[in-house]
Amino acid sequence: MTKRLSFFFMFMAIALLLLPAASQAENTSQTFPIDARVGLNGLEGLIEQQLNFTLASLKALAATEDATSGDWNRMRPPLEKLATGMPAQAAIWFARPDGAYFTVEKGLTDQNLKDRTYFPRLMGGEDIHGELVVSKSTGKKSAIVATPLTKDGRVIGALGMSVSDEALSAIVQDTLRLPGEIVFYALDQRGQTALHRDSKLMFEFPSEMGSPSLASAVKTMLTEPQGAIEYEFRGKKKLVIFKRSVSTGWVFAVGIEK
């Protein structure tokens, strides 16, 4: 069987298992089946929308005179306004080149970002889009979105947001309302769990959780742009389709327990 045919049959199996049986609802409206790809695209699109909007908002603020002044007292009011439209448990911050940083909630903190792996890249002029950390501000497992502040061609600091991964997962469940038997998650570029219905599995490395078939599946998901794969985890077989996001580099997956 060719690889293409194998993918086709696996995808069809997932699609059929994801489709709810057609039945009359209490309000007499019909329940219609949904293609598995719709769920996957919905998951990817919803998270990308959240992170892309956050980055675009930070970049817009970074271009203002208040931000490029480097004066926290001037940039704090617009950052407070931005915070009102963000998911719960999100920390918005301004960092100086030495790693000292201010948050909307606390002002100048006693913490430092210089030891973060993304910080040199941020100070080198690179946007950060979905880096996983345990936030120093909130203590929450978070995705970092940040953009450099530049003035006269040099980086004078950065604006960023630590977005709670639990809050992102809650947005997925509240918005997409996927049935309880549906598996959904996302892995970052290193194979660390960035998003999961079960919060206890967030930030774990699935490849290190004792299942050879899962470790093999993660390897495939990190190297292929999209596909379908089967593996075993905690005594149950999973069948998922997956797709890598161009903007974040995260791999999104949706599937079922067989």
C-alpha cells in the first residue's frame, strides 16, 4: 500500500469516528456530521487568531511615541487598555535590555528575563511567537508573545505578553465545544505539549512518557507538515490527524481513542 493510500484510509477512519451519529435533538433540529479537518482547522485557526492578534496589538503599541520613549509611566496606560481585551491570566510586560521588566499588574518586578532562552533573540530584533515558559509574573504555564522596541535603529527594550496555556485550552473548549471523547492538543517545535484538553499533560514531552509508538508519532509530527498517525498512550490507542502551523511552528492535532 502506498503512503498516500495509507494516509487516505487512516484519515477516513478518523473522519468516520469523529462524526456524531445523526439524530433528532430536543429542539427537533438535525445534528449534522462534521469533517475531521474542520475540527483541526478550527483548533489551529482559533489559537493562531489569539496569538496573532496579541502580536499585532503589541507591534502597534511598539510603534507609538509612548512606547519608544522607554518611559514606563507613559506606556503603562495603553498597555492597561490592551490588557482588558486579553484572555484571563495574561501578563503584559515591558522589558529593558538588561532583563529587568515591568508588568501592568505590579509595575517594576524583582525578576529578570535575561536567563530566558528567547531573550537574546528578542533583543536581537526578533519577534517571539509562542515560546513556552512558566511565567515569572503569574507562575502559570504560558506562551510568550513579544516584539522588540526600537528607536533610531537600535533595540531599547521589548513589549510582551505571557498568555496562560490553560486559558487558551479553555477558549478552545468553550468555543469549539468538541465532544469529550475527542483528543486535541498542540506541540511546540521541540515536541513539548503547548496545549491539551487535560491540563496535567501541558508542558510534558510526550516522547518521554514511556510509549515507543507515541515517541515515534511525535517524531513524525515534528518532521512532516501534516498527516495522520496512530499510537498507544496509557493502554489506549489514539488515532489523530495533525498539521503544522506556519506562524507559530506548533503542530496541532485532533483525533479519537479507538
